[in-house]
Amino acid sequence: MSRKINKVVLAYSGGLDTSVILKWIKEEYQCQVIAFAADLGQGEDLKEVEQKAYATGADKVYISDLKEEFVRDYVFPAVMANAVYEAGYLLGTSLARPLIAQRQVAIAEAEGADAVAHGATGKGNDQVRFELTYMALNPHLAIIAPWRDWSFNSRADLIQYAETHGIPVPVTKEKPYSSDANLFHISFEGGILEDPDNEPAEDMFVMSVSPEKAPDKPTYVEIDFDSGIPVKVDGRVMPPALLLAHLNELGGANGIGRVDVVENRYVGMKSRGVYETPGGTILQAAHRAVESITMDREVMRLRDSMSVKFAELIYYGYWFTPEMRVMRRMLDESQVNVTGTARIKLYKGNCTVVGRRSPRSLYSSDYATFEKDTVYRQKDAEGFIRLNGLRLKINRLIRPE
């Protein structure tokens, strides 16, 4: 980088990568480093993270509690969109990155910093998510991405560097897989998981018990939605972060939300990831249940056509983009009538909808019943079928082969 850097705001977690990066930036750029750690409900002792940052050389440390904002403004919109990437990934890490980067930019502007830095590798998706957000919010900031610049080639190299410089890290050479946690999920990758044929060890999981060890008696939970937004659990009004945390406990205790997938990274290669998303899995099922009785068929089809694109935009890092703003407005409009209650049965890894009701329900037993009714003329179906089949008849008559 030819530009002189005076002050950097580093997205800092206190883990292996960012701990080494903090020290490396200080040595490489001879500049001030402000460490920023976001509390997204990952369950870490952030006071300890702050102390570690100072001990590693940080000139200043910011710790921001972003749990409510994360769930309200990122997780809930993803649930409203039924956003799932490829084979079942509910986008827990992907949703966190634009929020972290957004706050990072705000700190850089407040502190007069001229650069931002992150710990994402040159092979992963996070580098794109961070940097697209930086560019969208403040294109004047320089971006430092050490994994693309330094001479280290592996996390084993980082462990050796950390040991040389006296930096404590929560990763060992014997158990080198990486994890990323927040209130929505925890992800695992690397190490033994790089072989997609290796089954994850049971002691790796932290948010859920194995389905085999879940209770033999099912747990029932009711979730209320207001215009697509979860607002109550079992009749109790809860703020976003508390609501999700509560569902995490219920889901985790019943072995809900484990996913093991090989996904296509944005940069081109396939990657194996193991995820735990207990509360999010319950919310997705409940939301779809309420939608099924409140959402117009054509509106649902239009929204469903957006869901894949919405998930891709999140996964690829395009949260702060014109296309996402348009899709968010359309999504909000699609959810206006999605108000009601879903009853979910949790049992040994299964999350099953067993009931749904709504004051705005479009379901009419008068029309749907198989018993005698006075509102539907079955004879009308004959003309409906004949008109819909007309093109098929003509096609066969003209092209009999």
C-alpha cells in the first residue's frame, strides 16, 4: 500500500487471526490501531477481549453491544424472507459481517482514522462482505487485508507467530478448526472438517444436544408474528435478542438446528461448513406456517422468487446496495398481513408445525371443506380445467407426433 496509514480500526475478536493481525499491523505500518469488538451474543467475556487487545498493542478499544440491532435489523429480515443459502445455511455469519463493518466505519469516522482492517482470509467470503460494506459506506477509507499481504500461509504459521510474541490464542495445533459464533448461530470449519467425509465430533457442538440425547417427550412452543416480525413466545412479549436467545435454549435442548453442508463460496471453491442454528430453525418454520394462511398466493410466489436472490445478496456481502434496498421494501410490503400464531413441536432434532391461526387468515373452511357446502359450485371446475387444457389440446392436434 503506497498510501501512508496513520490510524486503523481493526475488526477484532480476540481470536487467533485478529490477535496476530493487531500485532502485525503495528509492526508493518507503524501506526495506531483501534480494536473494535462487537457483542453479537457470542457468549465471550468481552472485558477479557478488551484487556487482551490492549496487551497485544491496541491504542484504543471499542466494545459495542449490537445484539438488539443484529436480531432486529438483520436476523428478522432474513427470517421474513425465508432466506436460506443452498443446502440449508441460514446465513448466521453472513448477516453479522455488514453490521460489524458498518459500526467499524462509524468508529473510523469518529476517530479520524484513515483505514479499516479485517481478519478474513483471501479464500473466504468474509473479505468480500467486509470490503463491500466499507466501499458502500465510506469509499475514502483504505482497506488492510493482512491475509492477502503477509507471508503467512496457514493458521499453523499464525500459531507459531503468536507463541513467539506471547499472544494467547484459543486454538491449538491438535484442534485447529475455526468457529464463529453469534446469537443466531455458531459455525465450524477447517481442521478435520476440511475432509467432507469426516463426521463432526459430538464434543464440537455447543448450542445443541445431539438428537439422540434430546428428551423423549416433545416440547411445544407458540410463536406470534406481527407483520412478519416475531414478537411473542408462548404469549410472552419479548424484545428481539431475548426472543431469539429463548428459542435457542428450547431448540438446543431438543437437538434442533444442526446442519452439515458443502457450499459454494462466492470466490469460487466449495467449502464444508457445520452450523448450529436452533432458534433460527424454529423461527423459519413458524414464519412459513403463519404465511401459509395469511399470504396471498401470487404475493407468496413473488416473494419466494426473491428469497433465493435475497439469500445470495446476504451471502455475497451486498447488504448495503441499491438492489437490497429495493428488495427490503418489497419484502416489508409482502409481510403486511403476516400476523398470527404458529404452534411448533420440537422433538429429537425435528421441528414440526402442528398448528397455525391468524385474525387475518385467508383460510376458509367453508370453501376448503370436503363435506357439504353452499359457497362452491363444483361444476365450475369443469370450465376452469377445459380452458387451462386448451393449449395442450391444440398442441397435440397440430403436432400429433
